[in-house]
Amino acid sequence: MKEQDGLIEQLLRIVRRRKWVVLQALIAVPLIALVFSLSQEDKYTASATLLFRQAPDGVEVGESVLDPTREAATNGQLVGLPVIADRAAQVMGGDVSAAEILDSVSVEPSSEADTAEISATTDSPELSAEMANAYGNAYIDFRRQADRAQVQDAINVAESGLESLTPAEQEGKEGTALTEQLDRLKLTQALQTGGAELVQPAEPPSDRSSPQPLRNVALGLLLGAVLGFCLAALLERLDRRVRTLDEFEDIYGAPILARIPRSQRLSKRRSEAVGPQTPEGEAFRVLRTNLRYFDLDQDCRSILITSPEAGDGKSTIARTLATTMAEMGDVVVFVEGDLRKGGELRGLAGSPATGLSNALAGAALDQVLIEVNLPSAGGQRSRSLTVLPSGPVPPNPSELLESERMQDLLIELKQRFRVVILDSPALGAVSDALALISEVSGIVVVGALGKTDRGAAQELSRQFALLDKKPIGVIANFTELERGNYSHYYRSDLVGSGSSAP
């Protein structure tokens, strides 16, 4: 039962993720069916029923045993012969060709009774009925002539035998017998009906047989649902992006530390745009609390924040986390460890464009550290965040990050600050920061829901295994904002501040 429930949950998840694909199929396919139906010419179908019977017994030209199944199959093949269409065209006076009749008429022999249904479909109710009846009568006439021709062969034999007798023999016993046999054959020939009867003549239909817009639209809805789900399942299978939190936990073997919602505030360049009394701010407070929990078991003085791919939001999360920790009184330094992009904090607050690359080249640490004043809130005293920008782009970023100077720099930063937040390059893209993994207290991986490639995440996990370093947790970025979880929080904040809802 659990497996069945799991399958149902997977199907529902696919539909939720690809709902627009399913919805488009549910709209497009019935719409196409409706347009196709309305563009078709009205057709009318009339049906006649033939009953097959055995011919009356005449003279025995040969003993045989009739097989009902074989007889029914023979009748079914005979009634569909093109010669019947030729005769039907003659019955209708030549107004309709045999080819048109063959295209318009269908014959369905019954598998349970000695009957066959002849259906004719045209754009005229009267023409459909006339064609079905003409086809049935043409078949009856064809069978009648065939049966009479067979009896005529026996008549010819009897007449030939009678003529070969002398007048005396004709008056004798042999001639009398041949004369009686000839009379019976002629009577049998006259009674031949073809072994078929039109028991139910066709009548002009009152309703069209096609098109049927309502039926076609209903079938289109069913087909659209099946097609939409199949397309959704195919796209889901081809999609290599990580879609659930469980996938991140399974790939890295680490828990989810926080879920960062996709929002306009976080898309802004300045970390001050995320206020403490917002869902985004609350998410980072939860992240800080979870990191402090890990600090109980191990000395998490330095945290490397990385991601498998560029564009996962790693730098924004690292910078905002450092800002949140500083706002809450932590002595923290934020280090831009990606030396390839120059950094977003170069020249901040009028400071010179120096940073980590300069310190690694020999500059004193105090010359490259900058203080960023953070806005005060709720009467709290103003706080600041210490930032070490990346500095100018060096020609050898990988060598600088692997140098002893970088190790010494990290040791000095850990001595001067309670927490060091190190924003590294995406390890799935470049290997610059691999040497830093063994130098930090903990690693936190940022994964972007709906964006991070599953293969890239698995490759990063294998890299951690080779270095014998397991991340302490995963930050799930770009999650859906669950506003309901913060409704009580916001109301309490409004009441506490003396504000009133509009």
C-alpha cells in the first residue's frame, strides 16, 4: 500500500510541476477536435438489413453437407464484391458511379446471425437510404441470377437427355421421368430468390452521423489528458534539475539547514534590503540558529559556502547570512573568496578597490578589511559587518587560494572574529577553492530548487567523498514562499508596533 501511495504521490507531483503542459494539452486537443468537427461537411448514414436463407430444394444435382460458418463467411464476402457496386449503380440509374458507391457503402456481416447490415454514408439523408437499398437489392438480384444459372445448367442437361430419346422412348418410362424432372427444375428456377431478403429497408435518417462535436470534444479531453500527462512525464524524465528537498538530502547525505524563498528582496544587490521582520529575514535567522546548533558539537569558526553551479544564489546567501549574523550581534567577517569575478563589494562605501587578492599578494589584512554600517531597527544600537572583498582579479586565482598565505590569512581571521563566512567559487565549475575545504570548520552547500543540475550536484558530492569532507548541511534556495506560516508573525509585529492593518 505504501508503494501505491508513493506512486500516486509521484504522479500528483509530476502534474503539479508540469501543470501548464497538462493544461495546454487539455485545452489544445479538444479545441482542435472542435475546429475539425465544425469544418467537416455534414454526413448522414442510412442502414438496411439483409437476411440470408437457403434456396428451396429442387433436384439433387449433387449431395453436399453445408457448413453454417463457411456459408456465413461466403455470404459476407459476396455481399462486399465490387460487382455488387456495379449492379447498384445500374439500379440507381447511373446517377452515382460504382466507385462512389464503394466509397460510401460499408457491409458488416453478423457473427451471430444470418444477417448483414449495409450502411451508406453521404451528405444527403435521402441519397444514403436510396444507396443502401439499391446495394441490398443489387446483391439479391446477383444471388438470384447466380442460383437460376446453376438450375439452368441442370435444365439444359435434362432437355438434352430428353431430345436424345426416340419418340417412342419419350413416351415411355424413361422419357416420362425426364419430363417430370424437367418440370421440377423449371419450377425450382422460377422460385429462386437469391437466398437473401431485404428484411429491413433503409429509411432517410433525421440526424447526421458526423461530425459529432460534443463526442469529439469529450474524446479530445480524454486524449488531451493522456497526452498532457505523457508529455509531463517525458519532460520530468528528461529534466535533470533537482526538484525536491529530499533529493538534496539524498545527494549530499546532509540535512536541510534552511529554505530560502525566491523573492524580490533577495534579488537586490544590497543585503540591507532584507529586513529582519520578513519571511526572508526569518529564513536567515533560522539558518543562523541551525548553524549555532552545529557549533555545540564542533567549533564552527569558519564556514565555506559553496554550490555545484554558478547562478545558484550562493554569493547572495553568504552575504545575507553574514549580514543577519552581524545584525544579531555576532562578530563575523564576510570573505569574498571568488577571485575570478572581482567581487560585488569592491569600492564599497568609498573604500579602495583592494581585497583578498591584495592580501594574498602581501598586503596587510587591516588595509583590505572594510566596515559596513548596518541599519538599526527597533531601537537597537547600530551594528557593522566586516567585509573582505575579493579585490582585483589576479592572473593565478587557483594558486593564490592554495598558498600558505591563504592558510595563514584564515588562521588570522579566525583569531580576530567569532565566525568567518567564506564565499567560494562554485566548486562544480572551477576547482579554485578545493584547497580551502580542509582549512575550514564546516561546509554548507547551496542548492537551487528547480535549477541545480542533478549531475552537477552528484559530482560535487563525489568530490567531497574523495576529500573525506562531508558538508554540515544544505541551504535550499529558490523555494516557494509559504506566506501562511508568517501571517501570525506579521499580525503580532503590527500590534506590537502600534500599527493597524489598512
